[in-house]
Amino acid sequence: MSSADALIEKSITERDSVTVRFAGDSGDGMQLIGTQFTNVAAIFGNDISTLPDFPAEIRAPAGTLAGVSGYQIQFSSQEIFTPGDAVDALVAMNPAALKANLSGLKKGGLLLVNEDAFAKGDLAKATYDKNPLETGELSSYQLIRIPMTRLNRNAVEDVGISLREQDRCKNFFALGIVFWLYNRSLEPTINWVSEKFAKLPKVVDANISSLKAGYHFGETTELITANYRVPKAVLKAGKYRKITGNEATALGMVATAVLADKDLLYATYPITPASDILHELARLKNFRVRTFQAEDEIAAVSAAIGGSFGGVLSVTGTSGPGVALKAEAIGLAVMTELPLVVIDVQRGGPSTGLPTKTEQSDLFQVLYGRNGECPVAVLAPATPGECFYMIQEAFRLAVEYMTPVFFMSDGYLANGAEPWLIPEMKDLPQLKIQHPGPVSNGESTDFEPYQRNDQLRRPWAIPGTAGLEHRIGGLEKQDITGNVSYDPENHHQMCEIRAAKIAGIANDIPDLEVEGPEEGDILLLGWGGTYGAIASAARSLRESGKKVAHAHLRYLNPMPKNTQSVLGRFRTVLIPELNLGQLCKLIRSEFLVDPIGFNKVKGQPFLVSEIVEKVNEILES
């Protein structure tokens, strides 16, 4: 290439927001470079929202559709709530990645492909009869064919690593191209590589050489005639970091324990997509955190209940299949009335289902999936960053009401990322915990383990405390004394008390807030990770003159006291859910409102456009 070629003048186009998707084989490092691009966008000051898309198969055959891994990010100069609908630029590292992701690329969008991966065998693995790069079927897109494998090998051939190791760097070549395409600095990623692989200098040299080669290819090639600039977003002043829902959940637990001056026990069994919570907490053991990886789900929840009995803040985490196995022991926590937080990071089901995909289908399971009258409190964060605050609220309710509390996250929230304003510890709510004190020798005691306060809360007595001996276990308790009781009247009374205690939480939680008009044509009602798509759709509809509001339930049992009032102010209630209508049925039975369900169980979150289209359909009819 001549020096004149290197001086090609290229235009710069400014955009409010851009959505990019990296896609390749599960061994191609798409999650890694997606995360690096996200980190750089966050450092630059953009608002971001991400959607990692993992293959369900651990060792799917390379180059097949089952093994495709993707990472989508929307970065913007304005406030955003989703990782984007249509993709502006798709990086496809092989034919399978192209086939699995092409439908998400907008017409006229940039399509960057590694043409070296489109050999006959690669095409056959992706079930292509002909090479789509040659047939004209991609003419609706800005197709940019790049021999990434060969160019990357040329860039790193002098480093002194094997051919296989050279090819493992080609994801950084692709990242370098995208960094140039969107005017991003290489420095944060170079620093990360240098620190991450400090003990492997050849790996550092190879990855950095590949990254720079990709960047300079974008800068000098005639294939790409323009690049893009997305200005910084105007965000509230303060110190930010990128955070995922699982990271926020872990940090929220530690913050609660530190402020409460309590040990934290996290007892769990590894399961996707909850396992990262365990990984995060294991790194924070200096903050009086104890993590226990049990042999199974039942052992994990039982250990957590033991921790609660012993007076520590106890949590067990899992996904839907694990909730099923924990059900009996959660009933034990309800019977013994011990504070326990149960994290359910939902995924596609039933059975093993779609272990790496998101869903909201555990609501009925969490509310009703135990034997007997067995009520629990249920919370659901709406955004990745909100996981930090809602897990603290779960602890508060568990301790103040001596009850198990479910914290319902989902795969979209758990793995998705956003900028998060780091709070000051002094501004966080402090959980105040009181245990009954010991009784001196000869001093009379009137301690009764099931004597309740105005909130129907029993005392949290620590075992071994002098004078506070009491029975514990799964058999029905006699009111006040806690003795084993088979009396039918007492059993009926205790069931009512436990139900009333949970119902009373409604007096201690915020009202349901409405974004948009307080009354009107349509209320979009949601819960959990659907928040971003619903909020974006509602705002878009209001900008077009529609009277559409949005309310989001963070408290699902009990629901806020004003829920009935809010629902009654709108002619139509539409509930978008990633299930077949579970919240819809609850609203219908609890409030005698007949909402319209908008349901999707495809393992993918809602697109904003899907909700907008549904609302317009209702308004037109």
C-alpha cells in the first residue's frame, strides 16, 4: 500500500446513538471484545446498554449455528434503556454468525465479514448451499469483505507464537476496525491487555499488534469510506462505572452487610445465569463475606437457613430449576420465620430449557411453588444498576418481617450492562438489626419465640443466648410459645398470621409510580427486565401524541397499595411479559381488571418496535 493510499480522506458522520453487534464462534472471543468496546464507550462518557448472547451448548461444534456467540451494545449521546432494536453494524466472523444474526441488521447497515472463514466446509456447517458473499443476497447492506485471518496473521507473524495462537488474536483485529469506525481510543484496551497478560509478554505483543493492525486497516482501506462519532452523553455528575446486574447484586449484598455490621453468607450451587454472583462475592471475602459452593441446591438453601438461624445475613442464589429443588427448604424458612433472601436469576424453561437465554416465567413458581399455605415476599429490579438497591431492600424486608424474600432478576439484567453512578456509603440505607439480649442467672424471662410486634414479626434470637432457648423446625408452631402444635385451630390461625405478615408489607413499600399521563388510553404495565423496552416505547408513543403511560412493578408480593387505583385510571392495560401471561393472570384475579397480555417466550428481550407496534394496533382497533 502506498503512502498516498494512507492519506485517503474520509468523512466523519455524527450520530446520536449506534448499535453494534459482534458475532462469531463461541471460541472467537466475542464476549471479550464486546466487553472491551463497552468499557471504552463508558470511559468516553456515552450512555450504554448491552446484550451478551451466549450459546447454550458448552462445546457446540465449531462453525455451527448452535455455537454462535454474540454481543450487542447500543452507545449513545442521550439516555437509553435498551441495547437497541435494529443493528447499525454487524461484525460476522464466520458464516454461522452471519446466518444467525443477519435478520437483526437494518437495511443499509454495515456488514463486516471475515471472508477467510467462508470456505466450502464453513458454509456447509452453517447450512449454506452457496456462498452468500457471492450470490447478491447481501446487496441490501453495506458489505465489507475483509480477509481478517490473513491480515491478522501478517500482523503477528513476527511475535513468535504458533499459528493457532495467531488466529486466536483475530478478534482484536476486528475490534481495532470497530474502534476506528467509531472514533474510539485504543489506550484503555492496550492497558487492559498489558495488565491481564503481564506474565505472557508474547500474548500481550500479539494482541496489541492485532488491535493496532485492525485500527490502521480501517484508517487506510478504501473499503470503508467514512467513520462515525457519537458524542458524550449528558449524565448526572459523579463517578461512574460499567456494571452488570449480577455485579450490582453482589455489591449490594456486601454494602448491606457492611452497613449492618454483619457477616454475609452466600450459599449456592453453580447455575447459569446466576453463577457470576458467586464469582463476584468470592473476590470480596475481606468484607466478612463467606461463600459456600454446595454439592447441590438443597444443601445450598439448607446451609443458608442455618446461617440465618445463627444470626448472619444469609442468601441463596439460583435459577428456575434450582428454585424447584429448594422449594421444601424455603417452606422450612417460612415455618421457622427466619430472614432469608432467595435470588432467582430467571432463564428460559421448562426443565433445562434455554439456560443462556432470558425469560420471566418463574413468577408463578416463586409465588406458589411450595406445599401448603407458604407466602413469601417477592421483589424484582428493573435495570442492572437497580439490582444494587433492590437487593438491599430484599434484606430489609427479610429482617424487618422475619420472612424469606425472593429477589427476581433475569438473564437480561444479570448479563446486561449500563453506566452506574457509584453511591456514597453514607447515602445508603443502614439496616438496623436487633437481637434479644441474654438473661442473667436467676433472672426471670418472659421470652417467647413467636411473640410478635405490630408488624407480626417474631424476635430473631441467636442460638446459644442464655435464657432464649426455643424449639425450631418444620412442624407447625403453637402461637406465642413456638411449641409443636397439631391443634387445628392453631394451625388455621398461624397460616392466617403468616399471610397477614406478608400482606402487611404493602404498608411499608413505595406507591406504584406512573411515567407519563396519570390517566389516558393505555397503561403499559411491566415488571423486571422489560423496563427498558417498555419505557422507551412509552416515551416514543407519547412523542407521537399518544396518551400512553408506563408503570413498573418492583414489588410483586405484596403489590403497592395504590395498584388498583392506578389500573382504574386507564381504559386499557397492556402487559408485555417474557412469559405466557403470568402477571396478566395475577392482575386479573387480584384487581378484577382485564388486561391485554403481550407475550414473548423466544429467549430474547422485547424490541421497542414490537411494543410500539402492539400499542398502535390496539389504538387503531
